[in-house]
Amino acid sequence: MTSLPKSTERKLGLVIDLDVCVGCHACVTNCKAWNTSGYGAPLADESPYGNDPSGVWLNRIHSFETEKGEMNALVHFPKSCLHCDDAPCVTVCPTGASYKRVSDGIVLVDEAKCMGCGLCAWACPYGAREMDPTEGVMKKCTLCVDRIYNKNLPEEDREPACVRTCPTNARFFGDLSDPDSEVSKLVANREAVDLMPEQETNPVNQYLLPTERYGAEQLGSPDFNLASLATQKPGGILSWIDNLFNGN
Amino acid sequence: MHPAVSIIVFSTFSGVGFGICFWLGVLGPNANAQTVIIAGFFGLVLAVIGLLSSLFHLRRPARAVRALSQWRSSWLSREGVMAIVTLSCVFLFLVGRFFNLFIDLVTILAVLMSLLSLATVYSTAMIYTQLKAIPAWHTILTPLVYIGFALLSGMAFIFSFMSSLLGDGMLLVNLVLLLGSWGIWFLWVLRSDRIGLGSSNVETATGLGKFGNITPFEPPHLGPNYLTREMGYTLPRSKSRLLRATTLTIGLVIPLLLFCFIFFSSIPWLVEVFKFLYFCSAFAGIFISRWLFFAEARHTTMLYYRKE
Ligand code: SF4
Ligand code: SF4
Ligand code: SF4
């Protein structure tokens, strides 16, 4: 049924910390690896190598330059489905393939029902749905529904592949409807935003904004220069190693 | 948005088909049975061509019948259901006229057929209108344009090929439809130019607005992907201007000129030729305008990919 539930019992989702993401694409790779052999049909790679590579990904890392004063900073920006509370992708679906689960709020596609019309991808303002070119069905982030409840996995692996793999801990998974969850606390303590609030999708996933060190204030101050860091002499064991390699 | 031919054929052909059915409902209960049946047959065929064309857009057309299931929430589903109900109603109406059966019922069917045709075209338009992520489409003007063009092309078809169905006053109706529907189209275009991506921009898309101007730096992958192919279609401004001028010329100016020729010409076969050209020109104009409807539409997703 592609009507949206009035409310969901839980709101499972991701919190993504833009302050620490270094854009390494580890989550992208692990997402692809897990999902190509997990829930539903494999994620196609129409053309994995060569000059014009192309394939389906459920998670992609964009990057943006910020401009404040004279200083620029680069923000790495992972983007996957936000499991919106008012998901427009669900209500447009004519076949009943797209749905939002009442029990945990995850937005999923039933690949056995999808007729590959692509309307849901048009309805998503964020570009979080991609058509599988070989299967002809719509693909999207499943919030790793086949991991988070999977009793065959060790306890610590029962979280999304992208979260599990992130080397900088930029991704968190949890129940955003529970004020005591780790993710809710992060959202409460840091500056968290909805993407495109004007689209009124009420995304569950939250983005934690970079902290002020991205601003001009610190980097632009006169007593802060990168050259001084480079010429600093190491001390202790580091100086010993340094000498070893430099031979003086 | 990528202007897929299957979708453009879908809405223009089903538009003219249901347009014909609408007018038959208005004109047909008492008009000459043979002409009504031929016109109705063409209406059905054109609408079916349009609907079949939409199947070519599906990656899994064998599952299309599932699309009738979600009419409670989905406009695409509603469109499918409405189209089937309308086509059945038209069919019954034509059978009734052909065999001269259930005369009283035919009048009711005629009214029903007109209303259902309008509702179907409205549903078609709502498939696009409902998409907030494409602000140019998200306006009541979109269904008005679709309905206007369906009524215009349906009327133009009857005028060109079955004008015996029409009384004298219908010349005026034609003129009003021609000016009215292109007028609404013009308003739609003005609005779409002004609205752009609405209140969405790269700052709201990333939530990074407080850090000043934000510019996309690198795309996630080097090559294009489904999203950029589907939503990243761009039409250069100069080309868009040219095509808009073309669509207006073919859709409005030439039909108006042909109108004058038809009105003042006294050579019967020439009048027939002009009438034929009238429909072709009006329909071609609508077709190009529908191509533009897609090609010019911008989607918020592209905010993540490039400077919009
Ligand atoms: S991010 Fe897009 S695909 Fe995911 S729930 Fe929201 S609208 Fe749907
Ligand atoms: S592509 Fe599949 S999931 Fe998306 S709207 Fe069409 S049928 Fe529904
Ligand atoms: S939750 Fe799973 S499917 Fe979604 S982006 Fe992360 S790894 Fe991919």
C-alpha cells in the first residue's frame, strides 16, 4: 500500500557528521558490496571499467565548497535515502512496490512488484533512488534491513554496512524517535539539519553541520600559519625515527 | 528532465483521443450516427496508442497491470483506472449508437463520457503536477495546459475530418480553444521561467547555508549516472527560445492563418486541404510544446551535482 502510515513506531535512520567525513568513499564501497549480494537483486554495474564507468549506487559522496569571508573549505557530503516521514516517492508509486514500514519507518521497494516506471525517482527531491539497468526495478538504500535485524551476524555487525565501515565515525545509526538514543543525543547536542526542509518531506536522517573550525575566524587569524607546522622539529622517539631516516 | 518520446506520445495522443471523446459526448448524442462512430473509433484508437506508448517507458511492462492497484494514493494509478473506465464508457456509447440501442442510456453515457475524458486528462497531468521536486510542474496551470490542449486537439480533429458534426458556431469555439489553450501555455511558460527551482537551492539542499555561498565541487563519480541522465537534461537557452517560437508558430500562428483561409476560401477541395493542415499543425505544435515541457523542466536533485 503506497499510502503513508500516519506515524511509525520507531524512526530508524542515519545521522551523518559533516564535520568528520573525509570523503574516503569507504561507506560507498561497503554499501555497494553488501547490497550487491544482500536484499533484492544485485546492484548492476553496466560498465564498471573504462572511460565511461556507470553503475547503481545507493550511497554517493558529493563534495561542496563553502565560502565564508575569504576562506574556503571543502565539505564531503555523503547522501543516501533519508527515509522521509512524508516520503513523496512512496505515494506516487502506482504498483504498491514502494512503501514505508510502520514498525521502524524504513522506506523500501518490493522488487517483485516494481514495474520500473521511474516515477518515484522523479518524486524524490534528493536523488536517492536509482533504476537498476539490468533488473529494471528501482533501487534505494534499505537502511541495511538485512543486517540490522540479522541474527546470523555477530551483534556488532547488526548495523548498516556504511556505518560499520566508516573509518572516521562520521555515520551513526539509531532510532531518532527515542530521545535517549545515541543519535537523538547527537542531534540534540550538535547543530543538526534537515535537507531541503522546503520540500516538506520530513527526512528522518539528520546531518550534523561542520563546526566553526571551518569558518574564517580560526584559519584566517594572523598567528596561525601552516608553514610553522611543517618546520616544527619532532621530539622524543619521533626525533629518533626522523634521524634514522634522514641519516643525520 | 529527459524528454522520453514514449511519454510525450503518451500524453499527446491520449490527450487528443480523450479530447475527441469529450467533444463526442457534447455533440454526439443526436448527431449522425455513422460520423459519430467513425470519430469515436479514432478517439479510441488514438487514446489507446497513447496508453500503449506509456508501456514502452516501463522497464517491466509485464507488471503494468499492478499499476491499477494504488488509486488511493497514486495519480499514475488513478490515470490508468480512469483511462480504462473512460474507454469502456466510450465503447458502450459507440455500441449504443451503432445498434441504436438503449437510447435514453446513450444520452447519459454521453455526459459521462465527457466528464470521464476530462477527469482522465486531469489525472495524466497530475502525475507531473504532484512532483514538488520539479517546481515548474507543480502548479494548477499544468492540468489546465493539459486539458486545454486535449480539448483543442480533439476539437481540431473533429473540425478537420468530421466537420459535418459541427454547427456554424463551432468555428468560434475552435478559435476560443486555440487562443485560450495557448494563452494558458504562455502563462505556464512565464511562471516556469520565474519559478526556477522554487525555494530550493544548493544551500538548503546541503543545509550548509550558514557557511555562505555553497558550490558543488566534485560529483560523486566521474561518469554520468541514472540520475544525471534522467534529471540532468539541459536545453541551452538559445535553443529553448527557438523551440518556443517554433511551437507557437506551428501551434498557434499557422492554424490561425489556415483558419482565415478556410473562412474565405470558396474552393471546396482547398478547404479540405486547409482543414487537414489545420489539425496537423495544431497537433505538431502541441507535440513540440510537450517535448519542451520535459526538456526544460529542472529537478532539485541536480543541485547536488552541478551549479544550477
Ligand atoms: S530520500 Fe527520497 S527516496 Fe528516500 S524516503 Fe525521502 S523522498 Fe523517498
Ligand atoms: S519505479 Fe517501481 S517503485 Fe518506483 S514508482 Fe514505479 S513501480 Fe513504484
Ligand atoms: S544503510 Fe545500507 S543501504 Fe543505506 S547507504 Fe548505508 S550501507 Fe547503503
